[in-house]
Amino acid sequence: MVTCNVSKKSNTKRPIEVLQNFIVEFGIPKRIRTDPVIVFKSKKRKNFCAEQFIKHIECPIRDHRVNGKFELLIRTIIERQY
């Protein structure tokens, strides 16, 4: 399943909030894939994922081979805006 959460906030608390909301709606994921940006590298996020047994996979930015579904989702959103 691919989900996307767009936010103007860019702090280390936001990824945990998004994960908590996802867990409430869909259950605990086995793994998450993200770009290697600083907000995903906080100790709180790492601890949260460890406590929930969520594997965090960092994908290179714009690597369509690794993160293709998400990149397709982003491209579709951008194309529909114009």
C-alpha cells in the first residue's frame, strides 16, 4: 500500500504523528520507505519504529527503481495540479 502525507511542517515530531495516524487507520506496517531527509533520522522516530517492530528503509532520492510506486504517486499528483 502506498500512502502520502503532505505537510507544511518539517520537524522531527511530524513523522511520528503520521505513523501514529496510519497505525490507527490501517494497523502497524512491517516496513516504511522514506527519502533520507533529516526529519526521518531522529532518535524518537527510530525508537518509535523499534518499539513497533517497523523496519525503516531509506531510499535514495528520485530512485525510481527502489521507490517507484511513491514516485509515480508524486508524479500523478503534480500532473493533475496543472
